[in-house]
Amino acid sequence: MRIRYGYTIEIVCQQELPLVTLLDVHPSRRHDMLVPDRLQATALRDPQMRVASQEYIDQFGNICRRITAPAGGIALRAQGIVHDSGKPDPVDPSAGEVPPSRLPDDALVYLMGSRYCETDKLSAQAWSLFGHIPGGWQRVQAIVDFVHNHLTFGYDFARSTRTAAEAFEERVGVCRDFAHLAVALCRCMNIPARYCNGYLGDIGVPRDPAPMDFNAWFEVYLGGRWFTFDARHNMPRIGRVVIARGRDATDVAMVSSFGPHTLQRFEVVTEEVEETQPDQVIPVPVPHRPSHATAPF
């Protein structure tokens, strides 16, 4: 299966604006690239003016770019084509929990509380709700089922400051809130969980009348490996393309800015393309739609 993906983001600013972006597909998927997603950054006032970027890898293994937007603003664009297996997220009900004493060093950080995942505030509720459920896959799935049913999804509910504990109390949210609450509850149960964002189009499922192809989900460490779970959709999905992983949304904000600005345009495309089509990017017009993904701005 081939998936075409991409974005257009326009940011208006009155003076030079330093930015850090996490928009490149994660290094773990680079070997699947048929057409790489090369960033094109141009000045809004002069579209012929290219803006340079400096790439680095952060402490979680994500590809970041440092960019200075010129006065007037910047347009960020990229499109690519990735090969995908076409298989849904792996499911392994036999996967068991790994005791904290036996976890690899790099998994330990995903047991700790973080900015949006307050394990200290949710520990009592977590053990009350899930302490009687056998550990491992069954317990994680119970957490996912609970979050899926406990929260009501809606773009109008988006709030960039909402934490897992607040989502638990308010019972509403967008993708990031579903992921944050599930991550926090897993960590409360001593199961490492990390937050993920990336592309997820309507592939293998009915088309969503209000799609958003940037999504948030999470991964848990069971049976010696990481598995994907999705509390918002609560079903294995086809065609996830990871952009970034971290403790929570703080670590994977798509654009972090250091000065006043306005988000003028934000469009995303993720779609399956026929195997017989040539490996080239074809611009695809995408209607503007409301998105929780604007929150990191």
C-alpha cells in the first residue's frame, strides 16, 4: 500500500520568529519512504524566498528543525509517499507486563508523571478501576475501553491546557486528551506508556465527515516490545505514519514558537494512492477544517 501525506501551515508574524518544528516523519519510518517529505519553507511576503532550516534529533529520537520565520510570516509545506504494509495495528492478547525492575532503561521515563499526565492525581482511581484486572494486554485494553467510553469526542472541546486529570473530570476531549488519559492510567498501573502523533487517514474505515489526518495515539511496553493503542478510535487501524513520540504533547508539539504570531492556515492530507500511480507527489487541495492539532501553536 502507498500513502500520500502532507501539510501546509502558514504562520503570520510582524517580526522575525524563531520556530522549532516536529513535522518530519519519524526516523523509524524513513526506510519506507518512496518520496521523502522534504520541507519547503518560504516567506509569506515573497513566496520565492526560501527559508533555511537546521535539522537535529531530540532526546526522544524525533526529527526536529530550527527555523527563523522572516517578518511577515512563513509557509511550511511538505508532501511525501510512504509504503505501508496495509495491515492493522498488531494485536497480541498474550503480551504480558514487564515488572519495573526488569524494564530497559529507556522505558523507565514512560512510567513517570509528566506535564499532561499527572499520575499522582489519578493513581487511586486507576487502581480502583483496573487493579482487579489481570495484568498485561487485558488490563491495557480495559483502560482503553474505559477512556473511549468515558470521554466524549468533539473538536469544539479542544483546549491546549487540558490535562489527563482534567479530562477525567470533564469527560470531554479531542485525540490528545484520549491519549493523555490512557497514558496516565497505564503509568499509574506501572505499565510504560508513551504519547505519539502522526498521520492517520480514513483508510480501511468509513470516511469521517469531519476528518483530521493529524492524530494522537499511544504505545505501551508489553512482552518486551512497544504496541500501539488508540483510545479515541478503540480499534486496530491501517496506515499510521508516526511523526513523533514523547512523554506527552509537550514533547511532540508540531510547532513551538518563541514570539507573537497568528496561525493563518493549517491543512493536512493523508490518502491511499493506487500502486500503479508513479512515485511522485501530486498537489492535492485540502479544505480547511477545525483541528485539535493547532493546540501546540
